[in-house]
Amino acid sequence: MIKRIFDWLRQPLGLVAVGIAFLALFSLAAYGIYYTQQPPAQPIQFPHKTHVAFGIQCLYCHPGAERGPSPGLPSTAKCWACHQQIAKTQTSLLLAPLVESVRTGVPVQWVPVAQVPDFVQYNHRPHIAAGLNCEDCHGDLTKMTIYENPQVMNMGWCLNCHKEKSAGNPELETKLLDCGTCHY
Ligand code: HEC
Ligand code: HEC
Ligand code: HEC
Ligand code: HEC
Ligand code: HEC
């Protein structure tokens, strides 16, 4: 019986079946990764494009990107510094959760989207110091409302860029591709 199955698998039709089974498994795995990195519902549909179009810098709201590992998200106080002076704030349904946060003192519960697992050491500072721009990794925020990852932030993504940036520089290549650079 088993031998007959193997014989059949070696036939052209069998090979096609194996191919289909493999593709199905692969797309299931790819979908799993994609699905876990889909943007979740946010407490406020914060329009990045509107704010970026006003000329507000990324670093004004995410100042940690230059200084250390994580950029951080703006506090209610930072939003309020502008919004208490904007007439629309009191009537906008979109801004009702911000007004509520000011009233109660409970911070807005943003849901993280750009994230790598805890066993990965990622730090913004060396990347910004190396001259990379936010959009190289986060996409074009002038077109986004709430943030969505433009690509899956997995190990292949990190390594592809590290290979590209260190090509022709063996010392840098050793550093950027060493497992211990990102896992320790
Ligand atoms: C530097 C000033 C500034 C800061 C800081 C700021 N905003 Fe705004 N925001 C604006 C302006 C200006 C508008 C456009 C208002 C209009 O359309 O009349 C706006 C619009 C919005 C809107 C759309 C409102 C609507 O009904 O269309 C939302 C939602 C919003 N902001 C949320 C926030 C949140 C949340 C924060 C903090 C994370 C924040 N803003 C920080 C200036 C700012
Ligand atoms: C080389 C790629 C890269 C560049 C360039 C980059 N980021 Fe990130 N960013 C990441 C990764 C990876 C994460 C997830 C980090 C984690 O889970 O600790 C992240 C997370 C974030 C977060 C989530 C909140 C937080 O504190 O972790 C914000 C906000 C952010 N980045 C903003 C920025 C801004 C603003 C810039 C430009 C000044 C920037 N990033 C440049 C890769 C990058
Ligand atoms: C007025 C404040 C403001 C400005 C300016 C701003 N952001 Fe944000 N950003 C936010 C808020 C609020 C969130 C949380 C809601 C969301 O995920 O969209 C956020 C979320 C993010 C995230 C995902 C954070 C996470 O927790 O995973 C990234 C990445 C990011 N911003 C990058 C940028 C970049 C790059 C720029 C400049 C092009 C920028 N932002 C400009 C307020 C701002
Ligand atoms: C778009 C390109 C790009 C991407 C994507 C990227 N990196 Fe980098 N990374 C760089 C560059 C450039 C440097 C700085 C190299 C130098 O020192 O000149 C760097 C440096 C680092 C360093 C510091 C190495 C040291 O010891 O100085 C770490 C750690 C690091 N990256 C981790 C990551 C991780 C983890 C990811 C994925 C989540 C990632 N990087 C994604 C380009 C990238
Ligand atoms: C430039 C940064 C970087 C380097 C260098 C790196 N990794 Fe990773 N690694 C990551 C990131 C980001 C993840 C988490 C995302 C994922 O699962 O792909 C990860 C995940 C992993 C995982 C878990 C996989 C899983 O499916 O959960 C293992 C195991 C691993 N790495 C081993 C290694 C080994 C071994 C090396 C050296 C040959 C290495 N890594 C080098 C960034 C890096």
C-alpha cells in the first residue's frame, strides 16, 4: 500500500498534488504571520496623514527614536497642548476618547503594531545614527490614518537590509549578521 502511494507520488499528477499540498501549507503559514501583524482596532482613529501634512515632525510625537531603543507614543497632555485650542475638539466624535482621557486622567490605550518579540534586541538609535529614515522601515505615513506595518518585521527583513548595507565591508558584515547582535 505505502509503496503504491510513493509510486503514485512520483507520477506527474502525484508531483502536482505534492506541490499543491506544499503551497497550501506555505500560504497558511504566511497568512498566520500576516494575520498576527494586521492593524488592530485603535481607541482613536488617529490620522497620521493630517498631522504630518501640518508639518508636525515624527520626532515631536515619537522623540525616543533618536535617543534610545524605543520612540514611544505621545501622552494625552501632548495631544491636548494643541487640541484644547482647536474648536472642533469639543464636537468631534473622533476626538471624544481624547476629551474623556483628559477628564478622567486615564491614558489612551493605544495598541502596539510595530513590534518584534522580546527575544530580539532592536534599538532605534544606531539606525537613525546610520542615516536611515523612518519611512525606510515604517512606510509612507503621509498616506496612513492609524499605523500599519508596510512589511512583516521578521528576521529575514532585518537580515536582508543588514546584508545590503554591509556589502563589501567584511568587518561590518560580521557585526550585522552575527546572531549575538540581535539575540542575547
Ligand atoms: C501640533 C498640534 C497637534 C498635535 C500635537 C495633535 N494634533 Fe490632532 N489635529 C491637529 C489639527 C490642526 C487637526 C485638524 C483640525 C481640523 O480639521 O480642524 C487635528 C486633527 C485631529 C483629528 C481629526 C479630528 C476630526 O474630527 O477630523 C484627530 C482624531 C486628532 N487630531 C487626534 C490627535 C491625537 C490623538 C493627538 C495626540 C496623539 C493629536 N491629535 C495631536 C493638531 C494637532
Ligand atoms: C531600521 C528600521 C527602522 C527605522 C529606520 C525606524 N524604525 Fe521604528 N521600529 C522599527 C522596529 C523593528 C520596531 C519594533 C521595535 C520593538 O518591538 O521593540 C519599531 C517600533 C517603532 C514604534 C513603536 C513604539 C515604540 O516605542 O516601540 C514607533 C512609534 C516607531 N518605531 C517610530 C519610528 C520613527 C518616528 C522613526 C524615525 C525617526 C523610526 N521609527 C525609524 C524599525 C525602524
Ligand atoms: C501628532 C502626533 C504624531 C505624529 C506627528 C506622528 N505620529 Fe506616529 N503615532 C502617533 C499615535 C497617537 C500613534 C498610535 C496610533 C497608531 O498606531 O496609529 C502612532 C503610532 C505610530 C507607529 C506605530 C506604533 C506602535 O505602537 O506600534 C509608528 C511606527 C509611527 N507612529 C511612526 C510615525 C512616523 C514615521 C511619523 C512621521 C512621518 C509619525 N509617526 C508621526 C502620533 C504621531
Ligand atoms: C533598512 C535597513 C535595516 C533594517 C530593516 C534593519 N536594520 Fe539594523 N542596522 C542597519 C544599519 C545601517 C545599522 C548600522 C550599521 C553601522 O554601524 O554602521 C544597523 C545596526 C543594527 C544594530 C546595532 C549593531 C551594533 O552592534 O552596532 C542592531 C542590534 C540591529 N541593527 C538590529 C536590527 C534588527 C533586530 C532589525 C529587524 C527587526 C533590524 N536591525 C533591521 C540597517 C537596518
Ligand atoms: C539583524 C537581526 C537578527 C540577526 C542577526 C539574527 N536574528 Fe534571529 N530573529 C530576528 C528577529 C527580528 C526574529 C523574530 C521574528 C521572526 O520570527 O522572524 C528572530 C527570530 C529568531 C528565532 C525564532 C524563530 C521563530 O520562528 O520563532 C530563532 C531560532 C533565531 N532568530 C535564530 C537566529 C540565529 C541562529 C541567528 C544567527 C545565524 C540569528 N537568529 C540572527 C533577528 C535577527
